[in-house]
Amino acid sequence: MRSLQKEIMETLKVQPSIDPQEEFRRSVEFIKAYLTKHAFLKSVVLGISGGAGLDSGWVYVSNCCK
């Protein structure tokens, strides 16, 4: 890894690799915790960018609402 890459990763606090399943679980837990903390909220608008399809959004929402 080049020194500039390492510096950027340290500054932005990012991991050198990403486990998609873990990131998915972390995202779902974040949304669940937020909705629990703000119980007056009855719905969520979820915007996904970066090429993820609509199906991914439905999976997120359905997992959060269980």
C-alpha cells in the first residue's frame, strides 16, 4: 500500500477491505436503533446510490422492520 493511500485511509478512518454482509448487518442495526430511539417516526426514506438496485433497498427496509 502506498503511503498516500495509507494516509487517506487513516484520515477517513476506513478499512482496507469491506465485508459486504457485515456492512449490511451494521446498516440494518443502525436504522433499527435510530427508529427505536425516535419512536415517533413511522416510515423511512432510504436512498441508495452506487449502482445498487431497487431490490437491495427493499431488502434493507424489510430487515429493518422485522
